[in-house]
Amino acid sequence: MKKEKRIPTILGLVLLVGTIYLTTQLLNSPKGTSIKANQSCNPINPQITNKTNTSATISFTTSDNCSSSLNINNFTYQNSKPKGKVHYYEVDKLEADKNYQFVIISDGKKYESNDYIFKTAQKPGTVIPVSNLAWGKVFTPENSPADNAIVYLNIPGASPLSALVTTSGHWNISLAVSFNEGLTDWFYLPNNIEEDIVVIAPNYPSTQIVSNTSRNNPVPDIILGQNNFSSPSAIEMPEVSTGSLINNDINLVQDQPLKILNPKTNESINSLKPDIFGTANPNSQLKIKIESPIVYNDEIKVDSNGEWNWSPSQDLTPGEHTVTVTDENNNKISQRFIVLAAEASSPAFSASSSANLITKTPSPTPTKIISTTPTKTPTTITPTKKITPTEIPATYPSTASGIPKTGTILPTFTLIILSFISLVFGLVSLKKF
């Protein structure tokens, strides 16, 4: 009787066990390329700025163009842009002196942290200060407007402030409605004190400039990557032949289009004395008219750079207003805006022009309580700590709950190939015996 040989069966089992072991190791080992892809949409350096008793701004950046949304106490806001590297959310109609927890959703993944919490300011007991504005322009090294960059302004004694740069390169921050560092009342701007300006822009190094409050209106032009203000280029005077007279009326600055840069169309603002500014032909005269229950008329002169700004001498009433600017050639431009009640406070949320409310569910009480004395977290740019261009602190979300490990298709292919080899080997051996 011929003895049955079982070597093929044993070998097949060994191959099968080896395949299972190898597959398990491959599945459990992290793949650098997959994690790298995940991290490209991690929120970088989230900041909480422009805190008042009714509003706040939350901003962050990502390495790649990513979609994002913001969830505050189960209220979700969608970014107005489908994808981008800069994410800037202005949320208003919050309640005074209240804690708010938020979650960042970036590229479909939720990011939560104990630092993702802020407290609104107390309801101020004094009137809004006299209109005051910090504004200017930001350009790339190629002299193009630094569209979508974020300007962070830190003034000693004030709560951190920020603004988003427009497509024309302009930015503006209303200091009249800024709060003090303790969030107990309005911030009254001292004259001639040092301030820090930090600019974050996609694809460019961060820029930090030490400035002074005495030159906030306007702030000199900022060039990305340069840690000092750009100096105005020298203007070459036309050559004049001997004996001829120099015309002192030569216009050395290019004409500017008539524009209203602030407030934006249909923008809701908290200030009863809004700062209104724009561009026009240099050294020209403008007529300004505010149409509201009380009509305001005034005339101003445009500066030599083609820029102008104006604010009403009296408080505007809450509601809709229209500003009309007319130049010397009778060109007109109008803009509608809304003035919110100074003491208005509502438990409901509303999104500003940069974010859209998409879902609403009952709002739970935050589980983490912060003391009424504000404390600085690593996610806030503070006036006392200067940030160098290479040392912008980055805050990453908590990984206490673990990061999902994603593998590749290699283990599957390996299993299929080894199983196929085992099957073929077994069939061949079976035919021999």
C-alpha cells in the first residue's frame, strides 16, 4: 500500500499562516504618505480675534486647498469659498459674557481641542469711543494685491484683532468697537504706542512688523516677506530746460478710480460711527451723503495718494443706511450698509458675509467652564509675545482619541498573490500524487 504524502497540504498551511502574519503586519504599520495627505488639511494656528460682547472671528490656515466648516455649540457654518488655504469666519449675534466651544471640520474630518473655546466680552457700560480706524494695503513681492491674506493686529491693552485682505489688497480694523484685553469694556487707543502687525498669507513667509499707533490711518504699505514697511519709490522729476518754469501743478500720482472700500455692500457693522473710506483722484474734492432718518452731507479732500476716509460727526441710528460719494466730475457711487444696535444681544447665531449657517440644532451648555479672568492660550497671538517669521506657533488638534490608520492596497495584493501561488502549488502537487 502506497503511503499518502501530505507535504503539499502542510506547505499550503505554512504559506497561509505566513500570508496572514505578513498581511497583519502590513495593515498595522503606518504609511507615511497616507498620514501626510491627512495632515495637509490640518488646521494650522487657529486664532480667536475681534472678540466683542456679540461677535468673534475664528481663523486658521491649511497646507493645501481644503474645504472647511465651523461648528459652534452644534451650529454649523460653511465657508463661502468651496476650497482654500485661508479660512476666516466672522460670527456675530452671540451672547455677552458666555463660553463658546467650537469644532473645526476640515476636508470632512473633525478637529477638536481643549483650546478651541472662547468667551465673549461683557456688555460695555460706556458709549462707543470716537471713530478710529487702522487700515492699509498688503502686496506680494511681485507688487500684486495680497488677496486673502490675514492681518493680525496686537496693541498692548487690547484684545487681539484681525482683518482679511480684499482683492484690491486693502484691509481695515475698526478700533472704535474693539475691546480691552480683559474684555470688560471698550478699548481706548493710546497715542504713540508700539504695536505688532503679523500677516499670514498662502505660499509666502509670514511677515511681522513693529509699528506705532500714531500711523494707523493709514498704515504704510506692507510687502509680504519683508519685516519692515515698504518705502515709497523715488519720483523722477521731469527734466526742465534752462529758462523754463516748473509747473507745480504736475500730478505725480496716477489717478485712482472712485471706490468705497468700507463698508462693504450690505455689510452689518456694530459701530454707530462707522469709518467710511475708499479711493478717488488724488487731491480732488468729494461730496459725501448718508441717507437715513437723518441725512448727513459733508465734503472732504482726497490725499495725495488717492485715498480718503470719513466718519459721521454723530451716531447713526440702527438700521439701513446708504452712503453716496460724488467726485468733481459728477461721478457717483453708492453703497448700502446696516448699522446694528450697539447694545443688541441675541442668543441666536448669524453668519457674516464670510460664512453661511447651514444647520441648526438645540444648543447645549458648554461642559468646560473658563474663569471670568481671560487667560491666554497658545492659540492666541498676544501683544506681549512677538512672533518671528519662522516661529509662528502652530496649534494642532488633540490626538488623545487616536488618529485613524489608513493603509494601502499592497496588503490586499500580497494576500491575493500568495493565496494564488498556494492554490496553484496545491493543485499541481495533487495531480502528481
